[in-house]
Amino acid sequence: MSDNKSFLSPISKIKGLGSAKEGSHHWLMQRITAIAILALIIPFACHFADSKILTYEYALEFMKKPFVALGGILLYIAAFYHGALGIRVIIEDYIHKKCIKMAMLIASQLLCFAGAATGVFAILSIYFKG
Amino acid sequence: MLCNEVFQKIPLHFSSLRLLYSNMLIMVDITMSENNPVELRERPLSPHLSIYKPQITSVMSIMHRLTGICLLLGLFLDVAFVFALVCGEETFNSMVAFINSFFGKLIVTGFVFSLYYHLCNGIRHLFWDTGKGLELPCVRKSGILVLVISITLSIITLISFYS
């Protein structure tokens, strides 16, 4: 009893309570992806400031440029990763019932991955197939 | 649980009255705890969101979170846009028709403002991470700066997009 030096009780260790040891990595990845998004989004924001993008021919020709395609792929990966990290914190903060929290966390991470995969697939298929 | 305030008001020489009172409370407590175990009892909560004055610090913080959520939803819409480009001209044109509708214009406006607000406030967050500008007057001034810059940039972008 008295030689248990941990702050966690044995029952809480068995239940898996306490720190998941992922917090600092989450914090750092949030900042790194933020910097990546910052670098990638400025040229896109400048380009999307005119509504030519809403015509089929211009949009297709725009997406076929190599730098646009590459920038778009990198932006989708960085933005969805940043968003997945962010939505994870939001769900953990506001949802307390364990089963609902688990379900929403898993669903949000899967959806973000699916979104990134769809975006990358779309850009690649426009570039290679037209 | 004995209600201490009431219990202490009963003078000590009224010991039988104290005993009676404590027995009553214990009976009430036992009947309460049969139906609602300790974890499930409804306990009052002191008011927080309903009484705390909204300030530029707190409002901008929750706006950062809100715009983050809006940006994620808008990102899915953006993926749908590029995917519609893959699917062919008709799909793309119906997507464009949705964007040009009133609801679509609302979404575009919200997305553009969310983008610039989250971007500028994110830069403010990065400054805070280095330890700079954490004093309260500086926080308020940088907050106003972020608001002014993001509103200006969104107005410029929306005007050039819709003309």
C-alpha cells in the first residue's frame, strides 16, 4: 500500500485512466500544419479572388497546372490533418458520455482522412486523366 | 447529510431536538439515496455562461474554434467542388449553380470570413506560443487588429469575387 509511489491508483491504471502521453505531439503537429497551411494557402487565396474559377474550362485548365496540382495536394493533406487534430480537441472538450465520444472521435478522424483522400484523388485524376 | 446551518442553530441543551432533527434528515437522506444513488442526484450548478460578461478575449477565443469548425466543413465542400470537376461538366455546372444561389453565396461569405479570421487569429496564437504579447492590454489591441484585418481582407476578396 505505502510503497505505491505513483499518483495513479492501481485500479485507475487497469482502467487505462490518466495521461495518454500524446498531448505535446498533438500541440506541436497543430502548429506545424498551421505553418504549412499558411505557406500554401496564400497563392491559392490570391488566385481564387476572381470568379473565373466557376467556369468549367478555366477550372480544368487551372487544376492541370503542375504547381497548382502539387500545391493543392499538399494543402489538402495539411488542412485535413490540422482539421482532424482540431475537431478531436473539440469533441473531447464538449462530449462527456464515453460511447458517444468514442464514436464521434472515430467518425471524425475517418471522415477527415476520407476527405483528404478524395481531394488528392480528384486532383490527381484531373491532372493525369483530364 | 446533516444540514449544518440548521443543526448549529438548535442550542446544545435542546439535545433531544437535535437528535430528532438529525433522525429526520437521516430518514430523508435514506429515502433519497434509495431512489437516486449518489452519482445520479440532481445537484444545482452555479450560473456561468448566462451571467459572465462577454469580452473581446473570450469572444475571440470561441470564434477561433467556431471558424475552425466552419473551415473544416467548407473544406469538405471544396473537395466536393474539385470532385465535381472530375465527374464531368453537368455535375460541375450544378455545383456552380448551387454556389451562385443565395444559400451558396451565404456559405461562401461565411467561409471567406472564417478563413481570414482563423488565419489572422492563428498567427496571433503563434505569437503567443513564443511568449510574446501575452499581457492583457496587448491581447486586446492585437485582437482588434486581427478583427480589422480579417474583415478588410474578406470584404476585398468578396468584392473581387462577386464582380
